[in-house]
Amino acid sequence: MIDRYQLVTRHNPVYHRADIRAPLSVGNGEFAYTADVTGMQSFPEAYEKGQPLCTQSQWGWHTNPKPSGLSYEDFKMTEYDTPWGKQGFPTSSKGQKDLYAYLRQNPHRLHLGQIGMELKKVGGTKAVLEDITDIRQTLDLYHGILKSYFRIDSTPVQVRTACHPSREEVVFSIESSLLREGRLTVRLAFPGASPGRSFSEGRASLPDRWPDYLSAADWRHPEFHHTYLVESDTNTAVFLRNLDDDRYFVRAHWSGQGILKQTAPHCFSVCPQPGSDRFQIGFEFQRSSFEHDVDEIENTFRSSINYWSQFWSAGGAVQLSDSKDPGAEELERRLILSQYLTAVHCAGSMPPQETGLMNNSWYGKFNLEMHWWHAYHFTLWGRTSLLERSLCWYNANLSKAKRMAKRHGLSGARWVKSYGPEDWDDAMPSGIGPLLIWCQPHPISFAEACYKACQESACPESGVSILEKYGDLVLETAEYMADFVVWDRVNKRYILAPPIATAQEVHPPMTVCNPSFELSYWRYGLKVAQRWRERMKLGRSEEWDDILQHLSKLPVYQGVYLAHENCRDTYTRYNYDHPS
């Protein structure tokens, strides 16, 4: 029998120095808080050079006001010759940089609030990261608690950090004589949105570079957002945040007496009353005002312990400690850490962005093609409910996907890499994204995984209800796939015809025909959709069977598969990037 506690805890991350490229997070899939070596966001400037420290949620988004003179109707699509005639895709910014940038950069995910300690050295000067000594930080994976220990001027500080398993709340327990001496306060600072409006014209900018928006924060323009203190007493404060048409609430609550002070625009500190070496404080975030009472901070720690111990004690487990393979220990470590990271960052109600809820990649937007890697595995570990959280997003957006297919004269539902503003019925503008197709079969793959999981386990939800829940999603997705293939009259076969941006993203889209990965995934998706038709008592689609029978074979040259049919130099000229 596997000792799951030992299996998990032997891979607890332990730091003895600050690693600005690998900060640690606590979270629940809907909300995450990423901390430095103090267990809080005390030295965010140092981490800007590596992985910025953010507080993020699935609902925390901002959209810049549309600059005057910009209209979606004015966007010039790039025309491509397709099997269905000339069709336009949003792939070029030429002559329309402002509109292209606006559609690309909105909405963007928010950094909801920076929560850290302000530490003072003997003599009253503010401590910096280099003043921290004797670091020992441990992420207790089995209980979801981050434990941080360090010293300032030989004075020890201990911090425990945890996230509530079902609320957007992070709590801290701080122990140090610095509290009694008045040398430790808790700081809460609210940044503006990023990318925000430029100071001069209120317009977005191109080109966009990865480091420009990773931090999800704009600290330079306090005039573009508002923070209101709407409630305050001796141990509670509620803030209202307004960013143009978007708003959210933040509630700070602490044990014992503390004084709340505003130190700068959008910046506050909670100063514990001298006399105690222990201080506990929590911060909760919501889109709407708070209606439930404040919970005891220790209850949140207990809730985290209960949630994560149940997480690890249920579902699948793999132990490799008896293996003689030299790579076994590292493989086991990755198996454990990836389960924790994806549960924290990728198990929410939306497909996750590539960086989860740690910080922003591509403005915080999901890349649908990457959803499979982040979430499919949940079913294999016996945690299907975590996959279903984000699978339900496809159902909620099915109507939009059907409108996007109809725009191109095709039936069914079209799934694209990423989206622009909510009222923009097309892909997020990009030189590659609108032409990617390998995310199209994902919903079918996810739904099938959920169906199998319920069939193979004592799942409280029957396979029948899974069919009811995701049947339309599977069939509409497959309908688009069937409509997308093209009949090659000369060779009497169905093909995937250009323009296509392959998963590898390096091949000119107009040269791509029958990319191997996409072609095999298309076959899989249609086969599974046929099984769903049979399970739903609809009978097999004759059209889909004909496509499956005549779908092109994978392109092969000199005994190896090619990236696509027209790419014989796959392994010489195109052997870079992320080959598919």
C-alpha cells in the first residue's frame, strides 16, 4: 500500500534562498496568490526580473474603454484563398494598429491586489530582499500551506500562508517580535490594469512583448482607477475597486487590534498594535459586495488542510521509490508537483492561460490549444470534477462558437485559440491564432474522457447525464470538423486544406495541406463523435462515415511522417520550435 502522505511530502519544495524565477503559490483553481520567500508579496520589485508576484482570479478582468474613432466594423480582415472562396481572418495590423491592438489586448486579467509585509531594520530603514537571512521556506503540499521562516537583523519571522478551498481568500499568520516592536506592518496596494491606456492618447500599443504585460499591473497611472474604503472598524476593512466599467470588492480582516492607514493613492497598511508577537490577517476578493460574515482565520487554515489532505488521499497515485531507474525520483517529483500546480492554477471555471493564475501570458487569456495539456489529466487521476469545471465553459460559449463558424460559411461550432472582447465574434487578432485548428477536437476529447470516467468508476453522475450535458457540444464541434474537410476530386480523398497554422506554428499557412498531427486528431474526433451519436440513439452519420473512410492518410516520406504533405524538409529546415 502506498503511504500517500510520505509520497507527497517528500517532494515538498524547500527554499533556502530567494528564487525569483520560481515563486510558490497557494490557490484553488478559481483564485491563486503567489508569494516571495517571506510567504507574502513583500519584495515584488525583485521578482519583476523573474516571475512577477500576482493575485489573480478567474473572474478578475478589465476592458479598456474603446478609444474614440475605433469601430469593430472598420477592422480589415486579411483575405485568404480558401476552398470556400476568399475569406477574411484577423491576422494583420497593417494600417490598423490601434484597432488591432485593442481587440488583441482586451479584456486582460487583473492583478487584484499586492499583499506584503513592510519590514524595518534596526534604526528604522526599510528592509530589502538582500537583508533577509536564514531563509527556510517549505510548501506543505499535503495541506496546501506555505510555511516561511527568515530573519531580519537576527530577529526571526515565521509566516503561514493558505488559500480557502472554495473562496477567493488568502490568509496569513505572522509570528515575530518585530510586531511588538512596531517594525512589521502589512501592506495592501492596488495596481491599475495592464495593458492600460497610454498616458497621451488612451490607446494601446504595438508591438506587444512578453515582459510588458507579465506583471498584470500598471503602477504608473493611479489616475486611471479608483479605490474606495467603504467600510472600516478595528479589525475589518472593505474596499471597492473601480477600473472603468469593471469593479470588485476586497475585504481585509485581522485578529486583535490594528490600525488601517492610507499611505499613498491605492496603498494601505495595517499596523498591528504593539504588545503581541502574533498577528493574523486575511484578504477576500469578490465581484460583488460581501453578504457572508467574516470567518475565523484559523478556520481557513483548517479548511485548506482538510481539502488538500482529501485531494491527495483520493484518486490515483504513482510511487516510484522502489525503481532502479536513475530518473525515477525526478519523474515522481514531477508527477506530484504537476498535480498540485494544475489544481491551483488550471482547475477553474475557464480554460487556463499558459501561466495559470501566477501572472499574465498573452494578457491573461487562455490559449485553447493548450487546454488539453493543463486539464485532461484530471480524469486519469480520478478527479474528473476538476476537468468539468472548465469543460462547462465550452457549453456556455457554444452559441458564440456557432456564430464564428457561420461567419465562414460552415456549420457547427468553431473553437479558436483565443478570444477578443466579449462583443467581438471572432478570434483574437494574431498572425497565427485565427488559423490554428488543432484545438478544434478538444471538447470532444474532454467529453469522452468524462464519459469514460463515469462508466469506469462508481461515479454519482451516470453516463446518460454526461451525454445530456455534453451531447450538443460534441455534435456541433464534430459538425464543424466534417464541414471543414475538403474533397480532393483528383485523388478521391478528403483533405485538410490551407490556410492552416500548424501546431508547430512555423509553416507558412498557405503551404500547409494535411498536417499530420491535425489530420490524426481530426480522425479521432470524428470517430468519437460517431460513438456519441450511437450512445444518444441518433444513429451514425453517413457523411461522417464517408469522411472517415476517405480521409487522407498521414503524409510519409522516406519512412517518416512529415509535418504536412508539402514539407519534405520537415527534419532539416523545420526541425525547430515545437515540432508536432
